Amino acid sequence: MDNGLVFLAGIDHVASSRTSPVSGFNLEQGQPGRPPGRGAAMTGRESRVDLNLFRILDAIHTHGGIGAAARALHLTQPAVSHALNRLRAHFDDPLFVRQGNRVFPTERTRAVIADVQAHLKGLQAVSRLRADFDPAALEMEFALGFRDALEPIVLPRLLARLAASAPGLRLVSRRVALGELERELVAGRIDLAVDRRLPVGPRLVTEYLIEDSLVVAMRRRHALAAGTMRRAEYLAARHVAVSPLGEPHTLDVLLGQSGVFRDIRLVCQHYFAACEAIAGSDLLLTLPLSYAQHLSERVPILVRPLPLRVRPFPILGYWHESRQHDQAHAWLRGQVGEIIRGEPGMRRTSRRTPARPA
């Protein structure tokens, strides 16, 4: 998440104050003569909660320690410790427990952190809403979740665009397991993800980008390089598969449903390593067309059609609903979409739809 929220400025000088350094940024958690809401567990002098405290809660959760959070926020460690103590008094909970060199969230923190992060990002979006939006003025960080096949295609071109239009933006590319995409977006650990169609809940917004398809890569003098490869030849060959996190390849799941199994002799974490492997062997590699074209310019391989009836698969952008009207986020995802849609060999069909809730 962005470390530059304005209302953090000056927290070192007001560490002992009970009032937010920016007027109007107090959360009322109780009223005189009435008990605090459920789970508030606080004293009267802590009935007004400084939003700076929630920013620090998020930083400690994200970076795994008070010192790391202080460095990320450009604050002193005592200021962060003091803020954490105020939050502990407010929630009547330790919030984090130390294990070795890191701190880990308690159950109470895990219960509230997703909402805290979503609301902080919403405030960031509000702070950037202005008619004269200028990408060149942005000073912030975005975390992106790309598939292995898209990262080397998108990131170099995106960096070139940022250097020209938004030099203050910083990018972090993170690998996200298929089953964790929604959780990472909701928690704010990922700002924008691009992946194939996945089942997600109503809190995410999706946008159809392009369609990709599977092809077969092999060394240039492979016995199957000449002529048209047949289904039986493909299934009789030996293969290399790519599985960054150990999950089975979608193609093998589909084939297995019909009782057909490929002869997998090597499993790699990355497509580039797999291409290097097939360049010196008789193994076949099945991979997305977009990445196959990219790699064929860098590794001595040939690309051939997949001799199986497998439909093209859609590639979508995913983000949390709280970022839908964030001008900086909208600008960045527009840049990413233009790069992906402009990739040679990608199919752009009439199925393209505007951004919408998942």
C-alpha cells in the first residue's frame, strides 16, 4: 500500500497527543452516556481514534515488525511503538505477538485488517480526487499480481511508460496462488492482478482484456518440427510442465477427466527455465501463445499449434471495488490493459466488456 498518506506527516511530533494531526480525521467509536460499540473495549479518553493509528497497524501487519514499519513510514521506532500501544489499549488486545525476529497478528488483528486496509485505500483515493489529475505528480507504490507468462511481457513495457509519464510510481510484482487471489486483493497486499478467469466474490471488479491460447514449443531440430503434429504424436511424446506452486497444469486436469495422461519428465517453476530445457532435449512444452512468441525470440525453439481441441482462455484484470474510482489506480490499469491488448498474437474478441463487479 501507498506509504504517503498526508495525515501521517508530523506523527513523530504528536506521538503523545490524543488528537489527529489533521482536522476531521477522527473516528467516533462511542458517545457520552452510551457504551462503546461491540468489540471497542476502550476507556473514555480513547473514544476518539486517530486514523494514523490504523495506518501504522497496516504497516506493522504488512512488514512484519515495528522497525520495518517505521522505516516504511519514515517514522521513528518509538513513535510507531507508542502508536501500537494506543491501539492495544483501544482494542484491549496485544494485536501482534513476537516470534523470533517477526511479529504475527493476533486473531483480533486478523479479524479487522482487511477492512482497515480497504478503508485506508479508499481514503487514499479520495485524497487524489481532483480535476487536474497528473500521473507525473504521483509518488506511490503499486503491488501487481501477474502470471509467470505475463510478467516479462508487461513489466518492461510498463516501466518504459512510467519513466515517461509517471516517474514517481514504484512497482512490486508478487506471485499469488490461484486460490489466494481474492484474499490478497481484499487485504490490500495486491492492488491489481491479471490472470485467467477465476471464481471470485462480489467485492472484486473484473475487466476482460484478451484471449490467449495454448501452443507447443520444441527444439528447432525436433523430430516433430516438420509437418503437422498429430494428437497421437503429442500424447506419445515426453513433456516438461510448469508449476510455480505445485498445482497441476490445467491441461492435465482436462486430459485426466478423459483418462488421458501426458508423460511428464520434468516440472519447472518458470517457463523460461522450461524453454531452456527443451532447447537441448526432445521434451515438449505446452504454454500460452503470448509467452511462446516472446521466448522464441530469445531461446532457440519453435512454436507449433497444439493438436488438441482446447478453447482459448480469457485473461482478465482484477481489483478490489474500493479502487474502482481511484484515479491513480484507473490510470495504471489502463496502461496495463493497453500493453496486454497490444501484444501480437493476442485475440481481442467481441466478448470484451467494461469493468464490472465479479
